[in-house]
Amino acid sequence: MSFNSFSEFIAMGGHGIYVWLSYGLGLVILAANWLVPKVSRDRLLTEQKRRLRREEEAR
């Protein structure tokens, strides 16, 4: 499929809204798949450091 102009490319023959929403949703899902485990890991490490500090102070 060839396009004569950038606006035709964006319109995707009348299906642009579906195409670009699909790309956007895909990027959001990829970002969430990267961000959620990172945040969870950071939270877990912070909790573990606090727990270790409390155990050291209790001795």
C-alpha cells in the first residue's frame, strides 16, 4: 500500500483511528509490562531494607 501524502498515511484509507489506537494501546501495554514489575521490585526491596534495619536495631 503506497500513500501520496503524509495525511493519507495517517488516515490509512479511512481506518486510521483503528490502526493508531491499536499502536497506542500496544505501547501502553508494553510500558505497563515494564513499569509494573519495576515498581513492585523497588517496593519489595524498600520493604526488605526496612525489615533488615529493624532486625539489626532489635539486636
